[in-house]
Amino acid sequence: MALRSALWTVMTGAAQKAARALKRDFGEIEQLQVSQKGPSDFVSAADLKAEKVLRMELAKARPRFGFLMEESGEVSGEDKHHRWIIDPIDGTTNFLHGIPHFAISIGLEMDGEIIAGLVFNPITDETYYAEKGKGAFLNDKRLRVSSRSNLADSVIATGIPFNGRPGHKPFLKQLERVMGAVAGVRRMGTASLDLAYVAAGRYDGYWETGLQPWDIAAGIILVREAGGFITEANGGKDIMKSGDVVAANPKIHKQLLDIVVAA
Ligand code: LIP
């Protein structure tokens, strides 16, 4: 039975409205790849436009909630208990290069705990949604993490630091250990979808460091409501603060944690 709460209606409505312009903008990206100026400014404009629609729609439905947004930062609300955490285009580099693997990510935080999350890929029309205690869903299908218990049979996703991002050497040590222990490693460039894929059982696990709250807020509750475990790399629970994530099905989370931390 799909989850169709009032919160689901508010969050999916805002994401669908923002996605309409985003899909049009993504369609134009192809042409911009060859333009002298390149698409960077265009993507920044698309990012800001989507965030503006999301903020307007969510504020219409819950006018007293605060916001934490990738582009516009923190906006406190009259209701000091609730805060929307928004990434209008998670996977910005994919979007910029015309790679159809990006998502609108909306998390709802209450008193510091994520209580609802939505990750929407407008290209595949896949809406991942979860609310605390009510399960995780992909469109109308209930999600459960994978049941693989052996790391050697598992597909593990990650994020790779790049030019201007720190942590190259530590990552290479982690990758060397993980690649020698698993059936495959994937790097798709969108943390919210990586976490959604763990919740859907497509990935058996995922690890990445240096993420922002808006990259992971929605994915945290998707993984937990689908029966997965998600911690910091040191096993801690302050994921939103550290931005260091190890998420997996319960049978391999410890195995993955031990490898990532030991590197
Ligand atoms: C991206 C994450 C991705 C990470 C990228 C970047 P953005 O978020 O979703 O997992 O590897 O470095 O942080 O910047 O596209 O919203």
C-alpha cells in the first residue's frame, strides 16, 4: 500500500512543479555543451530557479517552517522545530554535462531528526519517499534494502574526490581495500540517488565523505525506513554534521565500515 500522507502530497507537489522547468533546462544543456561560454552559468540559473520554486511551494504549505538550502543557505522560520533541507539539483556536475542522473532532494527535519525525505529523478520519473515509521517507497512500490550477507557478492557505491576537493590519498586507500573485497564499485555522482539505491536494494552499500546536509538529508531516512543502517565512517550518528556516510544493508554494514575505517 503506497504512502499518501499530507506531507507526501506537499513534498511531491513541490518537486513535480520544480521539475517541469528543470527538465526543459536539462533538454537545452545538450546545445550548451558546444557553446563557447559553456553551460555553467545556465546551470547555476537552473539551480536557483528550481530552488525558488521549491521554497515557494513548501512555504505555501508550511509557512512557519525554516529552510536550509544549497543555493540560498539558512532561513529560519517562526516554527523553530521544523526545517526543510533542500538540494534543487543534487548531481550538479552530471546535470552540467548532460548526464541524466541527478535529483531534487527534500528532507524535513524536526528537532534535529530527519522525519521525511523525498528524492526525485525527473528524467526517470522515479520518486523515492519515506516518512519516519511509515516505510520507504519508490513510486508505489515498498522498498527494502538488499539481503546479501557477503561483501564479496556486493555492489558498493561511492563518491570520488576531484580537483579542488580534499582527501585524495585517504580515498585511494579506502578504494584499494573495498575493490579487493566486493563484486563491483560504482560512482554515479549523486549522493541522494546513491542512498536511494541502497534503500531500493540496487546497491548493497555506499560510502562517501565530505557531503553536505542537503545531499544526504532525504537519503538518511530512505535507508533507515527501508531497513538499512547508516552511520558516520567512525560508526557515529552525527552524519549531518560530519558529512561522512557509510550506508548498507544490516548484514554487511559492519563489514563495510571495518574496511572503510581500517584504510
Ligand atoms: C554532489 C554529490 C555527489 C558528490 C559530489 C557533489 P552536488 O552534490 O551528490 O555524491 O560526489 O562531489 O557533492 O554538489 O551535485 O549537489
